[in-house]
Amino acid sequence: MPNIELIVLARVVHVMAGVIWAGATIVLAAVIVPIAARHGTEGAGRWTAMVAGRVGPLSGISALLTVLSGSYLFATLHSNDSSAAGFVLKVGALAALLSLAVGFLIGRPTGQKLARLSEQQSRSGYILNRKGHQVRSA
């Protein structure tokens, strides 16, 4: 019989990290990226890069915690479950693993490139105006 305290701890970590992972992803996709895309040429890229620089690692850590605690819970409580509920859990686990892979293999390198570009832009002291011409930042 598994240790009940460890199962409760894994469930707490799984739920809390899952909420943080989803929330960080929604903030990035619904707020930060659209603002950076719309106002980045006016200098908004600097602060959106700072916010994304904090949200990105938070999302990655919470994603890992969610998948690890979920894997433990699945192996402990549902390893031989062949019911419809077990199938739903397996589909959810597969979706989480795919999302984690996309985040680390595509999202993370892209975020790092954007951070480097933002850093270069802030060091140069120039931003692009709406027509794509370089102008001195304030």
C-alpha cells in the first residue's frame, strides 16, 4: 500500500503546479505576446521581454513538477486501470507530455532568441518605428 502522505503531497503539487503552468501559458499567449507584437516596434519589447523572462522559467518549472507528480500518481494509483476513467487519464498524460516537449523543444529556444534580440536592441539604443525605420529610443 502506498504512503498516503506522499500521495496527498503529490496531488497538492500536481494541482498547484498545473494551475501555475496553465496560468503562465495563458498570460504569455493572451497578454504578453499580443502586446509585444503590436507595440514592440515602439519600445514595448523591452518590458514584455522582462515579463516573459520571468514567466517562461516559471512555466517550465511548473510544467516539470506537474508531469513528474502526475506520473507518480498515475503509476501509484492507476497503473492497471483499464476503465474509461483510466483512458481519460492516459490521454491527459499524453497531452501533458506533448505540451512539455513542445515547450522545451520549441518555446524555450524561441524565447531565448527573443531575449537576446531584446538585449541587443536595448544596448544599441535604437527601436523601430511603425514604418520599420530605426529611431533613437528615449
